[in-house]
Amino acid sequence: MKEQTMLWITWVLQLSMLVLALALLIMGEYTWVPASLVSFFITLLPAILKRSARVVLPVWLVLWIVVALFLHSIGGAFGFYDSLHFWDHITHAISASLIAALGFVLVLTIDFFFESIRLPRQFVVFFVLMFGMAVGVFWEVMEFTQDQLVGTNLQYDLDDTMWDLFFDGMASLVVAIFSFFYLKNKSGEEFVRELGMARAKKRINKALEKGRVDEGRSASRL
């Protein structure tokens, strides 16, 4: 799929989330208004990151983020989580794969920024798998806690929880396998540089160097 096409799909889905929130507000269906608005504003973070830090996430990753949040919003607003038994599995798989992909970006960025750290490819793959699964477990614990404290019914039964974790694990495993083969053909540093992290690293190093110089001048005056 061409980047321009992915951009158009991204914009349409973002606008749809905003329209959904406004429509729910007008109809007096307030339950999913906050989730829809928060989802919409989260989709703006890549653009904010690009403008403020000059870090450019790949178009496919931005679309991935938007799709995950869009499916969650309409699933709650239109009752798909209750009427379509497979909807929860789909959203969990997409969200878990997204989290694992963001874990991939995170661990490669850490490896790039800290010269004293050199992470082997096997560790990166293992981290991607564990990161996706760990966030899935945290989400289930959060749902359980909310059910106990507020009286909601986010977790229907044990089977529902285990199926959610199963799809989280399988989606994370797929991304981890993809990460393994990706790093066989392309270096992690090359990937991070394409995000614009090299410029961010230079700015941070300059700021740190300036801080050390200023600190040295202050110490010499004493």
C-alpha cells in the first residue's frame, strides 16, 4: 500500500473518531464519549512528536495506531464487544501487536542512544515478545481492578480473560518473529536513524555538553 493511501486512510479514521464522539455527545450517549475523544487525541501524538522533536514514525506504524484505537472506539460505541463475540479477540490481537511493535521501536532507540549498551538481536526479539504480553497482563489486571471497585463487567469470566491473553501472546509472537527476520536483513541503528533519532541524539548531546560546561564554569568560580 502506498504511503499516500495510508495517510488518507489515517486521516479518515481520525476524523471518524471525532465525529463519533460528537454524535454520541449530541445523542446523550455519554459512556464512550471520553474514550473516543482520548483515542482521537492519542492519534495526534505522532504529529506532535514530529513537530516538537522531529521524530518521524513510519506511516504504517501511525496507521496501525489509528486502526487499533478506531476499532476500540466503535466497538464500544456500537456495542460490538457484546454483540460480536470475535470483536474483543480482534481488538486484542491488533492492540497487542501494536504494543509489541512499539516495544521494538523502544528497545532499538535505547540501544541507539546509550553507547554503553549493545543489545544482541536475540534479546531484542525476546523483549518485543515479553513487552507485548506484559502490557496485555497489565490491561487484564486493570480491568479486574475496575470491575471490583466500580462494579463494571469488563471481564465476563475466566475464559474471556484467558482468550484475551492468548490473542495478546500470539500477536506479540508474530511481531517478535517478524522482528527477528527484520534484524537479519537490516540493522537496528539504520531503522532508528530513519525515525530521525540521530538528530534528537545530537540535540541531547549538545544540551548535555552545554550543561557540563556551565557546571564547570560555576565550579571554577567557587
